[in-house]
Amino acid sequence: MADDLGCGMEQAAGDAGGPDAVDAKPDRSSFVPSLFSKKKKNDAGKSTKTAQGQVPICQYNMNFEKVGKCIIINNKNFDKKTGMGVRNGTDKDAEALFKCFRNLGFDVVVHNDCSCAKMQDLLKQASEEDHRNSACFACILLSHGEENLIYGTDGVTAIKDLTAHFRGDKCRSLLEKPKLFFIQACRGTELDDGVQADSGPINDTDASPRYKIPVEADFLFAYSTVPGYYSWRSPGSGSWFVQALCSILNEHGKSLEILHILTRVNNRVARHFESQSDDPHFHEKKQIPCVVSMLTKELYFKKQ
């Protein structure tokens, strides 16, 4: 139920500093007039590359005054009534993330031990700010969790209620810009034993230059674990997911596309971490992060 199975007896292999805790494409052929076959033929072979300094149409435009705002909500201590234990090691995560996202150019703000109402208020206020001079927005949630829920210091709130403030119909200044959410929290109580291993765009009629954007478009959710499972955290080193995320971002954050980055994070967590415990129930457990992307373009944290 928590992002940190607070048993106090798990440890990532090789980590020092105490035990770990677990934290159908539509068929439009019937109504594409034959006259557009000429347009299709004329477009054939055209490159999506643009002149130097221009943004390829397949990439998000990062040529703004600011990269964007990054909010880190770091919940460590919880009211007794919640039954949640102290999330030792989360301050390591918050510190590493602050440095990492600041190096990427974000304006980073950390908020510690937020109630459910405080989390809602922080993100609502952020969504109401003017982001016209920003390329994107990022939010990082560090807390206990359950499937689809995140803990404030006083209870749980739905993750969707926090992220909905940034929908396209509610936050117009971030319309068609990437909105990134990184969530270090449990999503259930299952444990992963692991297993031994052997070693094109729809044709446009151009009938009207106007178009609509889905309100849920341009979001990316990077969860520390898959639905239903615990998420692991080392009191001495921080959570497995954040350790891997910061390591890959520090090395490749300004060169690789975001989904390539997160794929490498998945690999790092899957292969480099394993719990160690005196309790067989929690010994030699694994974890795999989970990426849910509604991005409509490629995202690079650099200007063209």
C-alpha cells in the first residue's frame, strides 16, 4: 500500500547505508478524395528536416526564453492516522532531482511534506501561471502511493485530480507543450520475483487550417513501477527509480530524446537493482518502471 514497504529490512544489491523500503487507427480511405493523390505524390520524398535553426516538425519547439518550471513535492513524514511510515531516503531523491533538473535548465522549486489540499493548491496555482515563455512543464511526486493514488501527509488523493489542472482546456499557455510527471510511489502490494534470463500521419484534406487538440494530449507519466506493485527505496541512496533517472539524465539529458532516456532508465532499474532481506518474502525482488506517453512529438531538452 505504500511506496516504501516500510519493513526496514530490504537493501539494493551493492548499496550501503541501510535497507531498502518499497515505496485502431481509423480507415479514412473511403473519404479521401482522389484529387489528393496528386498532393500525396508531390509530397513523396520530402524530408522533414528544416533549415538550420528551425525546429523539425516532429519535435517539440524548445526555443523559448525558459525551459520551464519543475515542481518537486517531497513527502517524507505522514500523520499517524494514515498508517504511513517515514520515507527515509526521500531527501536524497529530492536533492538529486533538484540538481538534475536545474542542470537541464528548469526553474526548480521543492515543497516538503504537503497535505492533499496543499498538493492540489500548488498544482492548481502552477497551472494558472503564464507559461507562454516556457517550453514545457515538469512535476515530480515523491510519496507513498496506491494504484492511481498518491499520499499527502494527511491522506490520499487521486493522481488524475492533480494532473488534470494542466489539461489543454484548462491550461492554455501549455497547450501543445509537453507536461511531464515523474511519480516515485507504490502502485500496489505485489512483489516482482524476477525470472532467470539466458544472458504515418493521417492524410489531411487541408479543408480548414483550424484543428483541435485532445485535452489529454502532450502528457507524459513516468512511474517508478508498474500498476499493482511496490516501489523500492534505499534510505541511504534514495529510490531505485530516482537514482537511475538522475544518472541517465545527467549523462544523456541534453542529447537523447525523452523516451530513449526513460527506456535506459527502465534498463538500469531492471538490471542493476535487487532487494536483499533476511525475510525470504522480501528477498531478491525486482522492479521495472512504467512509462505512459501521450506526447505528440519528440522531446529533446535542448534548443535547436
